Amino acid sequence: MTTHSVSAPQGLGTLHERLDALRPLRGPAVPDFLGRVGEVVVLACSSRGGSSMVAELLRYSRELLHFQAETNPFLRLAGLGHPESRTGSDALGAEHATALEPWARSVLAEEMARDAGSAAQECDEDQLCADMAWRLIVQWPELPLEPLELVETVRRAWRARPYRRSADAPEGAHEARCLLAVLEELSERGLPVDPRYYDLPREFGRRYPSMDTGLRAPGASSWRSHRSS
């Protein structure tokens, strides 16, 4: 098991400790992953411009490795997210990668290697549960999410829902419904997570018609106590 008890900036230390607990569950990391990648496909477009749809289409190709979702969480792990990057915005240049400290480069390379993959015929339940827990922890680093407990929360949601046995369910609906169930359980525990900030199918959005709950998007810098009514 690889650990990163490094001199990460204050605020990232706890996050890295939580990720250490998940690494044995997420499969082996390819050694020197970043150095072995020869060609990169970059999707760049305006907000809500369709990049998620294009990314999903590319994920069907076995000729490509892909990340499971947006790469913003990786930047946060390396201290390159806003406002930690101190650029005043989300803008980053090659100089920021060059200036990464050894601890940040090591974490970035390993976490990217564990996340990258290619199209598979069957879903690996253990991998799915660990990966979903990882992304939620990185998206909500300030919330008290215990890693192994969260993995089991995802597993219960994944196994309990009858939609898993529906052969005619739309592509990705299983994972979307599982994520929604997990977010709803976290909200019931009093944590201020709001499913409407996720790209869930439109049918799920109808259950959350307004945005006046005071909840916030993943990665916002502060949160207030919230208890679901």
C-alpha cells in the first residue's frame, strides 16, 4: 500500500489520509503512468458546451484510456485548485506543472493512474464502490466522510436498488441512480450535499425543482449545518 504522509498544505493533509485508506481498494497503479502516456486527447469547450457527451462517446473506445469524470479533483489534490493555486482563477499554465513539489507530483501521478481505464464488458462492483467513494471524498474534502464507511454506503445503494436487474435501462442509469441514492443518504445524515449540482439524468432533476435550499456545489469553501426536513 502506498501512503503519502507528506508535507501537504494545511487543509489537504486530512484529505490525503482518507485517500490512503482507499488505495488498496482501487486496483494497482501503473508505474510511471504520466511518463508512459505518449498522446493526450484534450476536450476544451465553454461551460455546458457538450464536452461531457463527447467524453462519454470516447469512453466506448478500447483504444483510449480515460478518466472517469472531470479532472478538477486531481488538481485539488496537488494544490492546483482555485483558490489554493493563487492564480486568482481556474487558469493554469505549464509553469504550474513544472513547479510542482515532489509530494504533489507523486500524488497526482498515482491517483491519475488508479482512475484511468478503458471500456469493460462487465462492471466490477468493488472497483465501482471504491471509485465513487473516492470522488465524493475529493469533491467534498471538508465534510466528515469516513472512507471505508462511505464505500459500504455506496455498496448498499448499488445492491439494494431493483434497477440493477433492468436490462432495458439507459446506459449509465445504474450508476446515476446509485449516486443519487448515496447523495440522498448523506443529506439525510445532515450533510449539505445537493444532487442537483451533478449531471444526473433529467428524470431525477424533477425531484429537486428549486435551488433555494442554501446547499452548495461540490468544492465550495464553506458550508453551514443543514438538516433535511
